[in-house]
Amino acid sequence: MKAPHTYTREDVVEIQAHGSRCGLGVILELVLKRGARLAEPGEFTKRAFLNGRIDLSQAEAVIEVVNAKTTEGLELAARQLKGDLFQAIQAIRGPIETMLVEIEAAIDFPEDVEDIIHPELFAQKMIQDVIARLEDLLKHYDEGHIYREGVAAIIIGRPNVGKSSLMNRLLEKERSIVTPVPGTTRDFIEETVNIRGIPMRLIDTAGLHDTDDGLEAAGIQFTRQRLDEADLVLFMVDCSMPLSDEDMQVYDLVRNRKTILVINKIDLVDHDLVTEIVECLQGLFWVEVSALYNRGVEKLKAAVFGEVTHQSGPAGLPSIVPNLRHKVAIKRALTASRDVVEGFRTGRPAELVAVDLKEAVDALGEIIGATTTEQILDQVFDRFCIGK
Ligand SMILES: Nc1nc2c(ncn2[C@@H]2O[C@H](COP(=O)(O)OP(=O)(O)OP(=O)(O)O)[C@@H](O)[C@H]2O)c(=O)[nH]1
Ligand SMILES: [Mg+2]
């Protein structure tokens, strides 16, 4: 395929063969012998970026499309791949660049300063065309980033309360071994589930139980570590038995975290016992379920969704959602833009205002790859797999 109408904008040769591993291996050996080399991770996309076919945010979107775990995440990645974020950023960068040109003219022709710079007008322009839009993007990050980045939830509780049963229910497959014997799960089991469009990494843990020296030291240490990484805790108790010291120790561990109390085995008891448990374990939002009979699981999903999104109904996805790297750059641009406004309003010298304007332009340039260091490129393309 002739440049520039290719993925990388370079001449490209594609060899199509039958799909046998062996056949492909022989062909690969042949082309390597004739002087080709293996591509680095993300190299094709990196070349497409360096040759100006796509901007950096579109390049990033390629890997997000590949890794998307829910249709919502995929939709966000696809919009970014189309260039929606690129255009939004350009629409903010444009007015700043125009202003920078005017300020620089004023610096070059100090005698005309008053004709060129209208401080309050410029300040208003910055607020409307730049600051308000940057704030919108940050808001969209808050509303939408979990659809692409996902959340991590950990199920903990003492042995045999039904943690692995719940894990299987949420996954809708038998992933974790369930037996009537306490201590069945010995290690962490991790899988991703789709909670109303949010990819949730779910971790099933070994039951926390009493040994001679309180809660088993190693187990608790492991679980603590995992707890710290988790965005959400599902604290499970078995309502067919009285709460034990072990339950209370777990309660102490999780009560100050973002936690949902999952009261399991409601098929075995009547409601009074549930009320008693809720009174003992105060301050936690709770849901009653029967993991065995698949009761209350949808309600639990709704509670999880509400807890991580702070919304009750299905959320409308914002149209453009920056990722974490973009967010950091947007914040920098926002700080610089606010300094510009302050500069205009306090009569700061044009040279200093220009520095802040430049900073805002550069910060936004990092998002789309207009002002990008080698380090940022590595950071972006290291996430790619070979062949993309
Ligand atoms: N009646 C009833 N039994 C349940 C329920 N959920 C789980 N069980 C049973 O409780 C026992 C323990 O379930 P698991 O899911 O293995 O419990 P666990 O918390 O993972 O246990 P460990 O891994 O040993 O800590 C099994 O016999 C399950 O069938 C429930 O909602 N109702
Ligand atoms: Mg288990």
C-alpha cells in the first residue's frame, strides 16, 4: 500500500497467509532473514502519530479500544479515536494562542499597548472560552473516568459466610470454589465484572479468622494491603448465625472505608435477625442477599453502582471523557489560565502574563501531542501490545 494512504502514512507491505502457526512462523523467519525486524509495542500507532495522521489522544484511544471491557468504555474510547477530545482541546487552545499573539505584539510594540490589550475584556474571554471549558472537561472526568478505568472491589468477611458464592453470582459463572467447609478460599481470586457498564475488578479473599493472636497475622496483612488498593469493600456477614468477635474485628477494619454491608443467607432466617445485625454494625449501607438462591444480587449491583458513581439511575455518559494523563494536563492549564485572568486584573506586566499563557498552551499541547517529551511518549506507548 502506497504512502500516505496507510495506517502509518508510510509505504506498507502486508502479507496475508493461512492462519496456521507453523506457516506464519516460517514466513516470519523468512522476512526477518531478509532484513525486516519485529515491531515494538505500539510502533505502528506511534508512527501514525509521528507522521501526523492522528494526534496523541487518538493514539491512546487505540489501546483503550483494544482493552475496553464494557460497551460504555468502548464507546468512550471510540469517540476519542474519532478525534472528539482532540477537537475539544484545539477549541480551547485556539483562543489562548490568539491571545498570546496579541500579548506578544504588545511586548514588541510597547507604545501601542493600550490599543492592543484590553485587560478586562481579555480576562472575560479567558473565563468564557478557556476556564469554563476546562472546568467542564474536569467534570466529565469525574463523571466518566470509572467507565474506562474501572474500580476495584474486595469481598471480605469471616470464613464460610458465602464470599465465593457471591463472587460467582456477580460473575455469573462458577469461578471460585464453594464448599461447606470454612477456609475453602486460600488465596485471592480476581476477575472483572460488568456493573452497569462499569468494569469492576472483584477480589474474593480468604476468610478472616481468629488464631491464637487475634485475626491471623499474615491474612490480615495481605487483606489490609488489598483493602488499601480497593475502591470499595463488600463486607459480608452470615445472618443465620450470631455475629462473632471475628465479624466485629472485620467491622473495625472496614467501618471507615467505602463499604457496603452484605447480609447473606437471608433464605435461612426471618427479617428480625437482619434488623439485629444492622443495629450492631452501624453506619454502613446494607443490602440483604442470598448468594445461594441468587436473591438481592441485582439490588446489590445497584448499590455498588450508586456507591461508585454517586448516582442512582443509569448515568448518561458524558460525551468526552479525558483520562488521568489528560486530567493532570488540564489541571495545569487551568491553574495557568486563572493566573492569566489574575494577571490582567491586577495589571501584571505583559511579559509575565505571556508566560502563563504559554504554560496553558503547552499543557494542553501535551494532551494532543503538540508539545510532548520523549518521556510522555514512552508513557503512552508502553501500554501497547505488539502489532498495534
Ligand atoms: N443457605 C445458604 N447457604 C449459602 C448461601 N451462600 C453461601 N452458602 C453456603 O455457605 C457455604 C460457604 O460458602 P462459600 O461461598 O464457600 O463461603 P466463603 O465465605 O467463600 O468461605 P471461605 O472461602 O471458606 O472463607 C457453602 O456451603 C455455600 O453453599 C446462602 O445465601 N444461603
Ligand atoms: Mg471462599
